[in-house]
Amino acid sequence: MLKHEYIDYGYFGRCLKITNESIEAIVTVDKGPRVISLKCSGKENIMCEDIKEHSTMAGGRFAEVFGDKKWYIYGGHRLWFSPEDDPKSYYPDNDPVDVKIDGNKFTFTPPEQTETGLQMAMILEFSESDGNIKVTHTVQNTADEQKKIAAWAMTVVDTESIAILPQCDKPTGLLPNRTYTIWPYSDMQDDRLFFGNKFITIKQDKNCKANFKLGFNDDKGYLAMYNKGQLFVKRFEYREGAEYPDNGCNCECFTNFFMMEVESLSPLYTLKKGDTITHTENWSITPCEDSFDRRNEQSVADFVSKNVK
């Protein structure tokens, strides 16, 4: 049976806790929104909670747009727009969020982003009993000028997370079937990265200070993350032939010393005033005590075959 209640969640203030017999989710409503906690019953939160404020932005170019406000990553799952813009992507979403509840459907709408001309919203639809959640993201252009952007769904997970990223294996003969995007700070010999022929794995390492990010065309339409005896899977649409941001990426993964981001992106859309992008992820989180060797592709493949349905 699905239940919900408003709670005080310490640093994050007033939040909405949503539970069924299998999982618990906590969503910020004093700010954000963020799905700041997600876990199976009896397990630990898989989301990063940046209560030490490792990632913030203020002053300089940021202040030219947002004045004396400050941006906080907070952690958890959030909605952005792509391509990334410094500083407009870092909208300081520190104000109360409107919440509407209709059965198993929870709609979280922050105030309009007046400086960027965008109105965002996030809708969570929960199963009554299992660990499945449908997450619908909407981005509306409220400005007079057109914008060419994509919806960017970013899940910030905790230390020691291992991302499992499936590679395209479409038979294209003499033509390429995979595109990788590498950021300037990414070291392709980074020990956190393993490149197989069918899977890529990336492990968060709290002892490694360097940033690392990789993007690619994920035609399988899912990515997985394993941590704390739980398997988290995000599923999303891949549109063959569509224009995606960042040189064709619909899937990206970033990590640093305190967190990892597992991200999906919609195609790019040219939005007139009033137009809206809708981007949906289907989540599942399940207990999983199976182990695998992230640097052994057969071990990864066996784990995925058994656990990612």
C-alpha cells in the first residue's frame, strides 16, 4: 500500500516521504525539487546528500545573472537543461516547491526560472507495492525567444557507486555504431573507468579528487547503478536518428570525489514560447546482493543478464 507524509529532513527541511512495502523515497519541497533519498526497505539511501556543500556556485559570472543568490547541488535526482550553460544551468532553485497529489501520482513544480525563461516540473508515479517509479520531466519555454535545448535528467548517487553502461552493438558493417564524448578534464586512463566491448563501468572513488565524465549513444535505453546491496536501473527512450546534445549523447556519467551522476537526455528541441519538452525515465530499485567484477566483461554481462530484466 502506498503512503505519504510530510517530514522534516534535517538540512533539507520540509520533504515529502513516499513509501510502499518495498521502497522509500524522500523528495525536497522547501527547495529543489530533489529526490534526495531512495532506498529499498531495510537498506541505506543510494542518493548523494551534499550536506557539506561540496558543490555550490556564487559570485563572479554567476552573480552577473543571479545576483547574490547561491546554487547548491544538494544531491539526489534533479532536472536540468542541456547543453550545459555557465552560469544559467546552475539556476539557484532554493524556493518552495508546489506539490500536487493524485493517487499514486506526485507532481513537483518549482517557481518559474525568470532569469532563464524556463518552467520545469517533475512527476513521480509510484507502484503500489514494488520498486518501480515512472519519472516524467517537463521543460517549458516561457521566454519570448526560441530556445534549442534538451531535457537533462541527472541522478546524483552516493560514494562507492558503480555505473554499468551498455554499449551499442548494432551491426553497421563498415560504418561506425558508437559515439563517445570526452570532456577536457577526463583522463581515459583513469582507474575508475573500464572499457569493455559490450559494457562500460565507472566506479566512484572518494579517494580520487579528479573529475571524470563520459557521454555516448545508448541505444539500449537503460543504465544501471549498483551500491549498498541495491540495483538501481533507469530506462529511457532512444530515438534513432534524433539530434542529441554533446555530440550525440543520450547518456552521460560524471564522477568526482564525493558523488556520481548517472544521466539521460532527451533529443534537442527548438522551443517557441509555450512549447514543452517531455522526457520520461522508468526507474526500478531492488535489493541485490550479487557481486561482480567490474573489470571483467563476462562477469558484468552475467550480472546484467541475471538482474536487469
